[in-house]
Amino acid sequence: MSYTRTVQFNSRRQGNWGRNQNTVAFASAVKLGPITHTVLIALMITVLGLIYLTQATRTSSYDYAASEVDSQISQLSDQKKDLEVDNARLTALKEVQNSNVAKNMTTPTETNYANE
Amino acid sequence: MKQRFRVKSRTELLAMAIIALMAIFVVRLFYIQVIRHDYYVAQADSEQMKKFTLHAKRGEIYALDGDSPTKLVMNETVYTVWADPQTIQDRQAVVDAINRVAGGDTRANFGQYLDKKDTRYQVLATKVSRKQAELLKKANLAGVGFDAVTQRVYPEGSLASQVLGFVDAEGSGKYGFEQAYDGRLKGRDGLLKTVTDVRSVPLTVGDKNINIPAVDGQSPVLSIDRNVQAKTEKALADAVTRTGAKRVSAIVMDPSTGQVMAMANMPTYDPSKLSEVQDVALFNNATINHPYEIGSVAKTFTIAAGLDKGVMKPDSTYVNEGSIRVDDRIINNASKTTKLGTITMQDALDWSLNTGMVTIAQRLGNGSEITYGARQTIYQYFHDRMLLGQKTGIELAGESGGIIISPDDAQGNAVRYSNMSFGQGMDLTMVQAAAAFCAVVNGGAYYTPTVVAGNMNGTTFQKATATPHAQRVISAEASAQAREMIHHAHYATYKPADRPGYYIGGKTGTSQTIDPKTGEYRNDETIATYLGFGGSDPSLPRYVIMTSVYGNGNYGGGADAKPIFNDISNWLIDYLKLQPKG
């Protein structure tokens, strides 16, 4: 999304930039010693390490999720196979021949052919 | 001047000690990480990396149900339930649960195996279904484990078992199509090499993971039509009851493609009950691996060669004296008094007269002798064109080649070739004879017999295309004449049992068998054969059927083999929805 500035205005600071030249730069009153620096660097390394570990762990958690999904796929595939086998057994010729529908069928006494 | 040694401060000593310690660490790390790098990487890999074989699924086998494929051989995962007797806590609970869930699949008195405390693995039940296994797992029985096993399932029972073969415990195809197509059915196992956690769950970390997916086996569609196969097996079972023969066989082919619609032998076996098979001979498919002297059905090949060479016509005549001399031998007809005098070649075929066929063989030479040239011509037709006496290449394991003696062989003399003209002196399998007969009646094109109609690609049936053999067996005109002669012969001697209005043809064969002890023909055992075709359009046979009956006595082609042909033929007319002509 973009915005269009409709009102023009000038910053006073921008307009008087020259006045701030040669001003005094005040040094900070807080001084960091070598121990503090070391501690800060150690902290930074620790934080970076934690970030790395978090990411690495997250990758592993995806692996577990993928493994779980694979397992579910495998189970569903097995169920599908079982159903296919059941279906094949139920539609086998012997089953069809022994069905009530087949038993009630009769041989036609006469056959007529419809010519095209 | 007294030299003063500078006394190092304790801090400096500590620093030096630390530096020395660090130096030791650095040297040690350098040794481990650089010099022994490969060794430790291998050590780490052996603990963290695991190899898994991704097993390819064996292809399923389909048959045809009309034009649609239907599953004939499938795969099913079943479980072997085992126990570790040392960790079983509640013996009675285990016995009760297994009896309740898998009562029919348990070992006899399986409870006794739970008492063998000096062992760690005892099988309690086999071939337990997945549902049963899940119920047992829910029971949470300590010390009870499950091994998944994939097995072949045959929804149609023993149907076409001798065509299919079976898969052994190592997963290799044995006999039949399973063995012949083993490589394509097996597929190719894949490989997963990956870092795993302690539970062997594969992780994606690391850069050495290898994942080669398994390639599942092909799922071919057989040209065997389950309905035709079932009818053929029923007809054979009826024939066993009717004749009392030891073995009966039949093959049904589509002459315009060479595809086998049915192929069966009786007795047979149930591939799901292999352990109950007493005689391994039942695994053999006699239609492809039992070469024999096919007898007078071979006369159809002799007349086909004679017609194609132009040395005879159906109304060509010769003088039948009941016997004929070939070199120093006298060749007799089965009946020396039948149709004596001047008769036609059609008569000779109708009455199955050996003298007529020997006469054709002579006419392929100089007219009075079966010369070397005549023998070469017969050999060319029988062996080189009709591909008799050699393996057809059908996709079934254990096919036999049979024997046809070349005229260049010392035994390939005139007497041999006179015998061959009426079906003796050469050993052929039924599939060879049926395929050659297809060429004789289909217009003269030889199609290699096949049991493969195509392949399943997912749920799509991709049909294979039939291509005729490069060489034409006989001309279309000769084929039409042969067809008409065989049609005539079908009705000549036996009372017709065919549906009226259809164009049926065929030839009987009754062949003597050779006593393996003496090498002489025996009189107490003959093989009955019938080889014929059928359809409604005289120029387009829709099926070829060959049947044989043998073992335990004398059987006649007309009396014992032809009724099987008629039974299957009359049924096929309805099944193929053929309309009568005229």
C-alpha cells in the first residue's frame, strides 16, 4: 500500500542545519570496561547459539511430524489394501456364482439377435 | 656482579600454565580433528547414520474380465505373533487374548511355548490379519511382539494357478508367470541413509543423507480371461470325472493376436495352500512343458504345407490301399479297410488316413518318394515357419522345446518324415501346436503365443499390441482352403455337438505313447487330442481350442478330447456374443 503526501512542510531542523555545526559532542558518562565487553560478547554468542539451537530443534520437530505423517500414510495404505483384498474376494467368480442372484438366474429358452 | 634473576609473578606462572594447557588442547584437537578426521567421522557415522532398505512392492497380477482388468494376484500384509517367554508377565491373559482374537491362526497348543523360559522367541500365531493384530496390540500384552510379512493373496483361489506359479519365502517367483516375470514384478528396492535419533526416526540434519526411492514392480495384465479360464477348468474337471484320465489339459487362444485366453490342466493346486501339495508335478503346466507326439492333429499342418506349396487341393485324389511303403517300412492307416480306392485329400483328412499325409509328403518331393528336398520343405514349414519343436517364448517359466529332427540329421530320413506327416516322430507342446494352428486358420500369420495383454499404469490399462511373426506361414488362400477342410473334417466322423449356425472346425488325434523301458510304442496307453477353431464368420475364427486327455489307459481324440472342445466352444459362442450365420 502506498501513500501520497498531500501537505508539504519543511522541518525547522532541516532548514537550520548549519547552526548545529561545531557543536560540542558530550561523551557518555557510562564507561564499559573489558569485563563488561567480554560478558556482552559471551551473551551475544549465547543468544546466537540459542537461536541456532532453536532452529535446529525446529527442523528435528518437523522430522518427527513427517515421520508421524508417513506412519499415518502407511496405515491408511494398509487399510486401503485390506479393503481391496476384501473387495476382490467378494467379487470373485465363486462368490458371484454362489450368490442368491446367480442362483435365481435361469437359462433363456430362446435367443434373438438384434442386428445393427 | 651478582646476577639477579627476575622472579615471575604467580599471575604470569598461571598464565603460562594456562597457555601450556591450551597448547595441549590445541595439539590434541588438531590430532583428533585433522589427523584422525576420517576415523572419527566414520565412528560418528556408524553411530548416527543408519541405512534403511525401502522395499519395493511386488507387482500385482491382473487377468481380464471381458475387456476390463481384474485382480488375480494381490499383496496382503499379515503378521506373525511371537512372544518372549522371559518377559511374559500374565501368561493366561496372553493365551486368552490370542485365542479370542486369532483362534484359527494359532499354533497347536501354543500356550506350551510360553512356558519355555529358556528361550526368547516363540511363534504363537501366523498369518494374522492387520485387524487382528491391532486388536492384540490394544490388549497391551507385555512380552508379545509382531512381525509384518507380505504374502500373495489369490482372490480367485486356484484359478489359473499353474499359469501363475507362486512366490517362495524369499520373495522370488517360482514356476509359471511369477518366475518368468520375476524381475519385472519385483521392482527395485530403494535406500534411505540418514541420521536418526535413538528411536531410529530419520532426521534431516546432516549433509550425507541419501534417499533413493523404491521402484515398485510392474503390474501386468494377463490375457487370461477369468471367465474363460473358469469355464475351461470346469470342463476339464468334468472330463476327469467322465473319462477317469490321470491328466487333462486345454488351451484357448485368440488366433488373431496369439493371446492365450485360458490355459489349464487337471489336477491342479491352490497356491494359497502350498504346504498341502503332495506332488510337486502339480506345479508344472503341461500345456507348455510336456512335449508329446500330438498324433493326427498334425495332419492339419501337413495339408497346410501341401496347399501352400500347391502340390494338392482338397479334391486332389490318390489311391488309398490302407497302407503305403516308405523305404523299407510299411505305413498303415489306423483302419486298413476304411475308404479304400481312389479318394480325395478331404476324405483322407476326414477319415484321418495316414496314407493321404504320406502321399502329400511324397508330392512335396518327386511324387513317389519323400526325397531330401521334400524333407527340407516339410522341415521348413514345420520348424522354420510354424516354429514347431522349439520354445515359443511365452512368458511362462519351464517351457520345453520339444523335438523335430532335421533332414540333415542321420535320423531325419524318409521314414521319420513320413511319420511326422501324421504326427509321430516329433514331440511338440500344446502351446506350440495351438500357435501354429492359429496361423493355419487365421489367414497365415504366426503370432507368438503370449499370456500378457498389457500393463496397469496406476489405474489405466495399457494394452499391448500384437505383431505377427516376420515370416508368413502360409498364404491367405491356402489358409482359407485349410480352414474349410478342417471345418469339413470336424463334422465327418463324429456326431455334431455344436450349436447350429456357427463355423466350427477341428481335427482329432489319438497318439500312441512310447514305453520308456523298451523304446517301443505301447498299446495300453494313448493320448487323446483335439485341435479346433470356432466363430461365426468363416473367414475370421474367433478362438482356437486344443484339448488333451491322457494317463491310465487308452483315450481317443474323438471320444474323449473332442467333447471337451465342444463344451468350451459352445460356451464361448455365448460368452463372445457371436451371432449365428445362415
